[in-house]
Amino acid sequence: MAENNELAPEIRSIIANAEKRKGTEERIEVEPRSLEDSFQKTRSSGNFPIISEFKPTSPTKDSVEHKDPVEAAQSMVGAGASAISVLTENKHFGGSPENLKRIREAVDVPVLSKDFIIKKDQLNTVEADTVL
């Protein structure tokens, strides 16, 4: 693996932010939705499984999307998404665990938390079916 000083400044900043983020010992429990079952359901209807992504912004964009996370996710599922990946990293991608929670409550497909996880206890902070 590359030394930290060999990484691009944006990547160093993302990692530093992830290292500062608190986790919790108390685990959030959810009734899991099976990604495999969702993919199989999509295939059985003659379609190809797709994981759509809700990402308000990124370090390579100059602006933030101001779409309602729930409306965006429902639109993705309506268009055939088998799962929704939700960015939860705030500083660089404009995401939040709250967006993930709202999206998961609004759709019936698996919801993935997409973030930079540095410590195990950071996994306990989101209500996701899996973590990407």
C-alpha cells in the first residue's frame, strides 16, 4: 500500500476525516434485506440487476445536488434498481446516515451504506443492509 504522503491530497483528506469520525459500541439492528434475493427477483423478471447510487456531491464536482433523497431513491427503484447505495460521508460527498435511514424507510430494496470505514465501531452508526 502507498504511504500516506504518496496519496493525492483529496484522498488524504478523506482518510483523515474518516479517522476522526466516531463510532459507537451499541449496534443498530435492522431486519436485513437480501441483496442476493433482490438480484434474483430482478433476474427472474428478465432484467439485469443494478445498484443505483445516491451521492449529493463529490470532490470532483463544484456543486451539491439538492435532490430529495427519498424522491431520488423511489425514482431509482421505479426505474428498476435492485438496490440503492447511499453515500454517508458528509465532508467530501455531502451524505449522511440520516439520508440512508430515510431512504431505507421509503424503499423495499436493500440499501448499502457507502463510506470510508476505518474502525469497526463505525459500522454501528448506520441502518444499512450492507456496507460498501
